[in-house]
Amino acid sequence: FLFMATSKIAKVVLYKHGIASFERQVTVEDNEKIELKFKQSEMNDVLKSLTVLDTNGGTISSISYDNNKPIDQRLSESSFSMNGNSILSIISQLTGVEVTLTYEGSKIVGIIASTAEVTTKEGKAGYISVWYENSLRLLELAKTSEIQVTDPTIQNQLQEAMSMQRESKIKGQKTMTIFASGKGKRQVNISYFIEAPIWKVSYRIVLPQAEEGKEKSENLVLQAWAIVDNITEEPWNDVQLTLISGEPHSCDVDLVNPSFKKSATQIPHPAPVQPLQPQRLARNKLPQQQMMPQQMLTNCIPQQMMGGMAYTSDEAQQTTSTKEIGDMFQYDVVNPVSVAKNESALVPIAEKTVTGSRVALFNPEKHNTHPNSAILLVNTTELTLEGGPCAVIDSGTFVGESMIETVQRGEKKFIEYATEVSSDIWTTNSTKESLHSSSIQNSTLRLEKNVRYITTYHLRNKSSKDLTVYIEHRFRKDCKLVDTDEPTNPKPINFCIFKTTSPANETEVFVVQEQRLQTSSIDMATMSRSTYHNLVSNGSLNKDASERVNSFLTLKEQAATLASEVEKTKEDIKKIFENHSRIRSNLSSLYNQGTGANTLRDKYLAEMESDETKLANLEEKVKAIEAQRTSLLEEANSILRNITMN
């Protein structure tokens, strides 16, 4: 015989990516079945994560669950229909079935022949016709107190029909039955995960009130509360609660709906089965064809998992302990937690004294004029603090709140909670350049300059107390700090953080200077006189190089003057050719005008002869100037090639 065992939720593990792991403990004796109820939407997650361990020699013989055939279809295929409005309609379906009836206190064993409803003066009455002792007897239903079916098969069919009828009333619910086999009392541990709301966390930072005449203490009180939601239909009573932060991967797989694969057109001949050779198997690996006994499976489970299936607590004095799991970390709430079904709860996970101080934080990219009031928190809780909202309470008064990111153990974090209206901060920027080095090789001047970016922060404190100010300055990755205080973060990623003091009722400045080496090259063959003067004035050229470059530029300028003269002479030659074209046109028009035009023709011919002489002289002049210019350029290039400087 199988008896029904009830399970109890012993542990709940909530994740940040929307799933929850549940661990149940059931005490069974001998052979028992364990029934679990799940929503239709939860079945895929359960089927891919369910783990069942029957301890002390027991085994799990099988696990059954409702498939996805529609309940209406299953009811229509059932041997019995429970949709009737009267008990008589159910009894009528037992026609031909042997039953034991209790009628007016007496037992009657017979076969139901038929049922009928008769209308009398008193109203409607139901009757059952029973074949009993070779005769039909008409029994009044109202006087029948019990009808027992003797055939076990029909009993099961009736039980199944009533179970399906009950299931149809509970929309979308699936039943999973675990069959545990064994001897004696033992514990069965069940775990699975399903979709669930993510857990959230909120913090409170309490700044103590300073005693008169003394500065405020650097010890703050940090309270952390986890917000958990129980959306299941079952209460969590005294469960062990674990909260895990991180983003483990999960996947959607349809394991509930039956899958089918069409047969191949041709059936291949099966390959011969090779005998197993266990000695060749790797250690702790099993061939897929072998089944593993429950006892062996239990022995192979890591002890950490077996320990996690039961609730233990060795640190009753602590509220929460943490454990790193790869990139994730978990909070183990030490005290048992109770949350009623469809309710939420605030669970304390930390109340610690931490180190911190009240400061002002300014970032010119985030803040316009006023810095933000902030708490410089040092996480000395030995816990990793998950990100969430944080309320700040100063001397019993709420002064602001902030969203904080994850804070690792020992890490410092600014908790900005309000605007520091008593302080004004603004910036001015300037740039300076200075020569670092210069060299000339292969007619190329290479310059290295130090470019310094100067940011001046002007801090005006309008209050009567000195203010500690932290400045977040954008880190220039191609620069290094010079003539500036070291930042509080030696290896900045995006911002250098500087600490300074803003005196009461005064305006101070804090200067950040960053410097980088800038390299440039100048082709000296194309250098202008103005560039030369700039290089001489800023010391980029030494005396020898300066004199040589000056000689080079002088020769280039003389050659440029000759080039201009050549162009002017060529313009004169061009005008002579244009005049010759005009004279030829005029001579052509005088060709047929007789002796009266001879005088004009002679004039034109004499003019052309004079131009020819001018043209010859101009061409000789161009050749002479070009030769002189070429000589100057060769001398200039010779000087340029011989200029070197290091």
C-alpha cells in the first residue's frame, strides 16, 4: 500500500535574474508517495531542475505528472462523467456493475440494472433497480446510505474521473507525484527552481549626533533590508532564506509538451552491439546505457549539496553571512524567515557599525555650481553590499537618499544624498606650451613640446564650518599630473579624485595641472620666414642652425625674386607675340589695295623687325636669370642638406 506524505519548504534561494530555488523536506516511512502542485507555467522549469534524494537506503522508483492534454478532452474520454446535476446521474453510469449497497441498514450485494426518477405527490424520488438473489429489486435512493463498487478496476476509473473533475476546477494546476520506496523512516530531500520576482535591497545610514564641543564620530550605523515576495500559493514558515546576486544563465526549454519524430523511410540495419568495457571508462563517468542505483547517486552527490538540503545554523549571533560563488555572491540569512502566501516581507540582512565621514563631492560634468553632500563610506561589514536605494538619517532627521552601486568588502564609496547649497564651485581652464626638445635630420625639423592643461577649481564656502571637499576630475589618459597633489585613487579609470579643504567663509582655489608630450615635424624646404622667426623666438633653433637656416631662407628669397623677374619678362615676350599677330592681320588686309598702301605696309614691316630684336634680347635675359636662379637654389639646397641639430 502507498500512503501520502506531506512536504514542507525548508529553504528558499532567491536570485537576481528572476528565479527561485525551493528545497523541501519530507519524512516518509516504507513505501509512500509525495504529491506536489505546480502551475502550468512552472512545469518546464521544474522538469529541468528537479532533484530528489531519498536518504538512508531508500530509492525513488518513479515520478509522474499530468501531461498537457486538455482537461476537457481527458474528461470526454473518461469512462465516467461527473458533470451530472444529481447523484442519480452518476449511479446510472454503474449499470451492469456489481456493488454493495447499504439499504435501510442492511448490506445488499447485487448488480445495478437501471435507475429512474419518479414523480410522486411528495415530489421527485430516485430509484435504483438492482439484480439481487436472482430477482430485480427496486430500492429507493433516499434510503440508500452507501454504494460500494467491488471491482478494483472500476474503482480506479471512478477515482480518476473524480480527480480529473477536481483538476478541471483548478485552472492551470499540474500534479506531480513522487514514489519513494524503502524500509523504515527516512528523509526525502526535494529541490527545484521556478520563476519568481527578483529580491531587492534597501539601506539606511544613520549619522550619530555629535556631542557638544566635539566633532562627529566617524563610526556610522548601516542597516540593510532585503525585500522578498512570496507569490506562491503556499506560506514560507521558518524557512532558511538565501539571497544570491549575479546573472547566472538560464534557458527556456519545452519539456512539458510531448515531442514526436517521424520514422525514416528506410529502416537501417542496427549496428552490432559492442560489449561494455568498464575498465576503459573515465573515472566518475557512466555510459548512457547504464542506470545508476539511488544509493550510488546519493554517494556521488557533493557533500556541499547534501548539506545545503537541510537547515543548519552555526552562527546564531550573526544576521547574515556571505559567500562568493564565482562572479556571484550570496547572503545566507541565519535566522529562519516566515512569509505568508501572496505577501512580501522586509528581512534584515545587516546592521553594522561602519567607518564613514560627511563630505562634499563635486564633479564638473555632473554638478553645475553646488557640490553634493555625501557620505564617504568604507565597507567594513565583511559583507558585499548589493546595489539599492539608501536613506541617510543625520541626528535623527532624514536628510536625503541615494542609489548606491554594489560595494565590495573594504571598498570606499561616495553616497550622494543632497545638494550642498552652502558651497559654490566653478572652474577656469587654460593651456601652456613649452619646448621639450628639437632636432634636425634630413631637412626635417622635429619638435617635442610639453602641453600643459591647467584646471583651476574655485571653492567658496558660505558656511561657518570648514568643509572637506572631494573633486572628481576627468582623467586624461594621454597626460600625467604635474605640480598637483596626488589623487586619493592612485590608479584612476575615468576620474581622478582629489581631496581638499574649503575654509569657512572663504574662497580658495585648487589647481589641477596635466601635461602631455606633443610631437610635430616641419619640412624645412617649405619653411617660411615667419615660421623661422617663431622658432628662433621660442628657442627651437640653436645659434648655428639659426644662421644656416637664415642663409637658406635668404637664398630662397633671392631665387624667388629672380623667379618673379622671369615671369615679368615672359609677360613682355607674350605682348610682343600678340603685337605680331595684330600686324600680320593688318598686312593681310592691305594685300590687294595697290601702291597707295605701300607706305603703311613698310611701317608695319619695320615695326615687326624692331620687335624681333626686342624678342631676341628678352629671351637671352630669361636664360640668364634662370641660370642665376638655378645656381641660387642649388646653393640653398646644399646649405639645407648640411643643417643638423640635436
